[in-house]
Amino acid sequence: MGRKAGGQAGHRGSTRRPESCPDEVVTHVPVECHACGAPLDSVEATRVARRRLIEVPPIRLHVTEHRGETRRCASCGAETKAPFPAHVTAPVCYGPGLRARAAYLHKYQLLPVARTSEALSDLFGCAVSPGTVDRMTAECAEALSDAEASIKDAVTAAPVIGADETGLRVAGQSHWVHVARTDHLTHYAYSPRRGKEAMDSHGILPAYTGTVVSDALCAYRQYRESRHGLCGAHLLRELTYIKETCAEQQQWTEPLAKLLPEIKAAGEKVRSGGGRELSEEQRAKFFRRYDRLVARAARLNPPVPRGSPPAKGVPKAKVEKPARRKSPAPALAKRLRECREEILRFMTDLTVPFDNNGSERDLRMVKLAQKTSGCFRTPGGAERFCRIRSYLSSARKQKQPLLTALELAFAGQPVALTC
């Protein structure tokens, strides 16, 4: 809104550079002088202008026929058959390259199986049925079992991780996908449940001893062996909502919404200068300002007393129930007071990010998959999706070419993604 079209100030351009060695060179020679009409075939060029045309070459399937001979021993008469390569398993089968492209289109670009089948036919001239596409992705998930375990182990060993969850429709019911991630790794896990029982079954948080950055879902704070940081972006959204809906709360929501980004900027300045922590004086100053605002919030939002028990002999229907709190301000004021350490974790430990936006970005693909393909029909399909996406998301974060990573997975040698 209000910005000019095109790249904004500070935006880095990404113009494609010409290849140093083109595959083909076509020279265009002027035939005659445009001024006098004299022939130019024997005249040396004074300058050469270059323009590169990038095109996809014609694509056709490459079919390799493997022939296994049987030969009879001249000494004993026994017949011996030559073995076929491990990936040639049927009279007609598809190689790792084609299967990788099917998995890439279906599980990374999120095309439904029918459209994936159509894309393979249009792009490569290969008529692969939707059922075969589904079987290929199932084979991919099976081949990535060990890779998923390695990603899980690496996430568990990371000093700081982000964790979040989102709803997923499976067989017409509301289920969940949980993510645990770093800047280099992503682990998705499917569960019919949302809370601690589901998180326990995934095996990361129960064994984790680093710092978990998450939203305010109480299930995360039940893991006592790890430290916790609360997402500042979530908190800023809550403060903005209360400020816009409750005018009397602005005296603490507005300055607190300015204080948190100020602390974040101070930490970024220290990191950019090679520092590892804010000074004691800076931390003490920010703590005092935070505590004053939280005390102001507490005065404006005192705890709501619970309703007293009904008098003896009075029917329950005639006892007036206390009015329900419609504003989220009291609950937020309480959390600001009780979770001070977790909210300001990004200030006391500069390795902890201010927000958990990375987890939300990773989960956005799950919602996009549901939007484009509809719900998953079976829990097994949801589990396969999570395993393949864990591998592909981690490979993308580590700058690995995804098609190559999938080809290696189908060949039984998936990329090691453990950093």
C-alpha cells in the first residue's frame, strides 16, 4: 500500500548473468550498408553485440533395455542367470529420475496425483497413472526412513529449535501436524492429537535439553528439561488487538509494543558488532521498563474473583453466574507477569530468536497442501507427506538441489542432512 511498483529501496537484484560457454553460437552478419548499399561480406566486424536465448531442449524418454543372459557351464552343465541391477525390478519399470520428478511435483510442488500424472505426460511424454504416482511417493517415503531418523536426531541435538503445530484434515477429521525446526533442518510429524501426548510420541521434545521457542500453548512448558522462549511476534499481535479493541488498555499495550522491538534491535546491533550479549546495564534498564509496564497492566486488570458457592437451599438456577471476561487483557497481563523469563529469553540469550516465524513458515506448506489437494484420505498418507517434506525442506535449507536429492533417495543413498 502506497509503495511504487518494482524493486524497493535496498532490494538486491537477481538478473541472470550470461553463461561463459554457450552451447551454440549463431552469428548474424549485415549484408549491405544501410547508408549506401555497399556489400559488407568481406568487411571485418567493428563490434559484436551479444544476446543469450535460453531454451529447454526437446525432451524424450530414454529407454534402456536390460537383458539378463543365462549360460550353461561347459564343465558341469549347470545354468547360471545374470542378475539384473537392483533398481530394475520388473519387465517395465521407471528409473530414479522419473520417480524423483513424480515425487517432486506431488509432494514438493503440491500437485494432486491426477495433475501430477498429467504434468508428467505433458512435460516428458510419459503416461503414468495416478495410482502409480501414489505408489512412487510411498516408495520415496519408505526410502527416507533412515533420513528422517537422522533429521530427528540432529534437531534434538540443536541448541535452539522452534516448535509449532497446525490443524490438518485427515479422513474427514481434524488432526495435527507438529514441526520442530532450525534454520538448517525441518522435522514434521503427524498425530491425531495436539497436546503433550502427541509431542511425547514424536520423541524430540521429551529428550530435548536446549531452548524451545514456541507460542503460549501450555503443553510446551511441561517439558522441564529444556529452557523456553515465547514468540515475540505472537505477543505483538495480542498487544495490537487489545490496543485496538480496549482504549483504556493503551497506556501499557502501546509502550510495551514499542519496547519489545527496541530490545530486539539492541540485540541485533550487538550481534552485528560481534558481541554475544547485552551489557548488564542494558539488560537492567530493559527489565525495569518491562516490569513497570507489567505492573501497570496488573493494576488495570486485577484477577477476577471466582463466583461464591450458592447459599444453602437456593436452587442453582437462581444463582447469578459471574460475567464472563470478554477481553483477553487480564489473561495476557497474567502471562506477562508469570512468564517474564520466557518472554525476554531473546534478550538474555542472543542465540534465541525474537519470534517463531520460521516454524510458521514451515507449517504454511502444510496448509497449502491441504488447500490445493484437499484432506488426506488416510493417516498413512499424512505420515508419508510429513516424512518426504521433512527431507525436502531440510535439503532446501541446506542449498541441496531437490531433484538430485530425490534421485539419490530412490537410489537408496539419500543426502545426509545432519548439520
